Amino acid sequence: MHTDAWPPRWLTPVSEEHIAQGEGQYVIDFAEAFGIITKDSVAGKSGSPIQLRDWQKELVLNMFAHEAGGLKHRVQLIGMPRKSGKSALGSVLALYSLMLGPDGGEVYSVAAEKEQARIVFKDAKRMIEASPELSASAKLYRDAIEIPAAGSVYRALSAEAYSKEGLNPHFVLFDELHAQPNRELFDVMSLAMGSRGRLASLVAITTAGVKMDSTGRDSIAYNLYQYGQKVSTGEVDDDSFFMAWWEDDGDHHSPDTWRKANPGFGDLSDPSDFESAVRRTPEAEFRTKRCNQWVSSAISWLPTGAWDKCAGEFEISQDDEIILGFDGSFSGDASVIVGATIPKEDDEKIRIFLVKAWEKDLTEDDDNWRVDIADVENTIIDFCANHPNVREIACDPFRWQRSMQVLEDRGLPVVEWPSTSVRRMVPACAKFYDGVLEERFVHDGNPILARHLDNAVTKIDNMGPRIVKEKRNSPRKIDAAVAAVLAVDRATAGRMETVVPQFFS
């Protein structure tokens, strides 16, 4: 049995106090009393009782944590690869929410297609049919289960969102959220829960998939995944959102990667099946379904896992010679300052760190959001005051000429570095790429920088490869990646002889 399956790679924080106040143990007891395996598998014979694994119990305890007399989490994203028991877990959660939920409750299994939504629903029906106790209180129909005494109902729905207005769910289970063609149904169901307050929760259980949906924008699943990363790392404080996501970005041919990404590896799933599948499955399909990695329709820039290998701990002192790279925007994109140290010796690693980023929240639809220009300028000024050996501030001048002049007037060493210059970006990107693969850099593990580098894709023309966005209007930002390329390019240009004026003395 896979004994180190908890915690997953990404887990948003839940306090022990809220877990103790919750109903997770009741859900576990219900699952093991009434849950059954509905088809023969590695987990057991059809009709056998479900035995929740330790990692599944931990997951349930976190999901059903309570705060202020009700459920703590309004939206929950659970990511795990195929053959991890997603359908069985989903059917138990839906059935529990129907049987022991509020009077007049509405439970829905939702998916991109009706037949996908019916998978979890049919498993729940079979569990009722197998239990005389549950059967005595339920009426079963083709697409509905009713509990007459409580006035509650459970239905399976598909993605025609326009027909779902007027629903009042208290529990919604999205199956394979990554397959939703757009975010319309998710928004309809999420808003429909409004009157239920802390009695309601929307749970999406999914594998990873392609980052982009049919509209050409980030899918709702990938959007929530990135939001969950922010909550997990403390970038965003949102107690109402929960994410548990198993994945591993190592070599997709490696059994070690399979084990880390699959909580049921060697238990709910057969290792020999992975060995066979990796030889006959396209790489992108294997990565999403078996390693739970998001893939892009374009060519990703850095090889999977290469940036993570360069992570390390370090300190920046006042004696360090530093280059600041700045890539700024006005409204839509992010503005980011990245620092890179100038190596004193040939074999010394360049230390890369994020100074600050200004980025519109992906979950907010605010057309009036603007970067705080004064805050950007003051951040650079303050950093240089605390680090007197800043040798250059390499700045993309587009829309930031006034700020560059403000900094120059303060005596700061601002230099223009236009990221739109293909002739400069191609060799700078090559230099950064080689440095990552040869592990000549060490970075601070900042999640914003990691995310922006992951969003960067390769464009190749007659000048060579360089980084770009996947789509011109994509909400996935790469500004931190650009700023890092600028900083490293100047940091590797040789030690600078310019003496920075002591304008703060």
C-alpha cells in the first residue's frame, strides 16, 4: 500500500480545530457503512464494502471541516489521476449529502456530458439498492433519487447551463471539471448555492487536462488550480476555498513520478498498468491522466521539473552586486521586479529572487484594475536604498518611460531593455534556458516566478526561439519570466565598473 500518499503536492491549510469541529468522521462512517465497490477492480470485487484508505480519510476530514456552525469550504477542488477511486469517493459524498443533508436539499452530479454525470449518480443508486436501510427511505428514478420524508432530491445534469437557472443546490459534485467547454455551468451552479449559506458546498473532482478551454481562455479547472496554488502558498488568504491536488512533474517514464502523483499507486492502481500505458499512450495524455500534470497546446519553454531543481536557500546581503529586471504593464498583465546577483567567481551560481509583483486576481472580473505605478517606483527606490550595490535596473520601456525618468532623476542606474527586441530576446532566453538546465542558478522558490515560467511557451522564427504568451490575450502571465530573463542577461554580461551614486547618504 502507498503509505506516503498524504499530504498531496498542493494542499490549502485547514486547522485542526476546524477539522475537529467538522463532520468528516460522520462522512467516513457513512462511507464504510453503506459504500460499495460497484465494479471489479484492483480495489476489490463488485459489491464489496468500500474501505477508505488513510489518505482518503484525511481528505474527507479536511473537506468537511466546520467553522461558525457550518461548512468551512464553499468551493473545493480535488485533483487526482485516473484510477484513484474518484467516482467511488464522489458517489459516497453525494449520497451522504442527500441522506444526511438539510431538509429540502438538492444534490447534483454535473459533468460536461450527461453520461459522464451519470457515472457517479449510478454508483450512488447501486449503493442505495444494496442497502435495505437506504432503500426504505428513497425513491429511485432514471435520473433522480428522492427522499420523500425530507423533500430532498439528487439529479444528474450535463453542461447545457442555460437550462439550470432556478436551482437551489446545497451540494454540487463536478466530475472531471477539466472537460467543461467553458465556465458557464460552474458559475450558474456556484451562484445558485447563494441562499444556502454555510450549508452549501461545490466539490470538483478531476484529473488535469489542457489548460485552455473552447473559448481560448484558461479553463475553469486550470483557473481554480492556479488560485488553489496561491491559497496553498499563502499568496491569497481564502478560508472558503479548499484544494487537495496530487501531481508530480518529474520524468513521466519514472515509477517514482507515478508513485508521487498517484495516492492509490500499488493499491487502487496496478503498477504494471502504468508500465504498459507509458509505452502506448501519447505523452500529453499520459502526463494529464497518470501524472496529473497540466499540459499546453503549445510548446512549453522549460523542461518539466528543471526549474524546481534549481531551488535553494540563500540570503542577499548589502555587499552583493545585483541586477534588477523589470517588466511592467498598465492594466491587463502583471508588473514584476526580479533580482539576480552578479557572480564574483566563474563557478558561483547566480541567485535569482522575486522582489515584488503586481498582478490582477484571476478570480476577479475588474476591468478597472490598474498597476499602482507609484508603488512600483517606491519599491525600486526602497530596494536600492537597502542594497547600495544595485548595478543596473534593466527595464522594458514600453509605457514606463515616465517612471524610468523618475528613477534616473533619483540617480538610479536605469537602462532600457526592450523585451520586444527579438534580436536581444533570443540570445537572452537561450542564456537563461542553458543556465537552468545546467543548474548554474539558484532561486528562492517563489511561486509567482515559478507560475510565470510555467506559463511561458516557445515561439520559433528565423531569429531562433524566445518566450511568448500562448495566446496574445491569454490571462496566464509571463511577466516574471521576462523580468528574470532581463536580470540574468545583464548579470552574466560581466562585472560592472559603474559606481552607483550614494544618493541616500
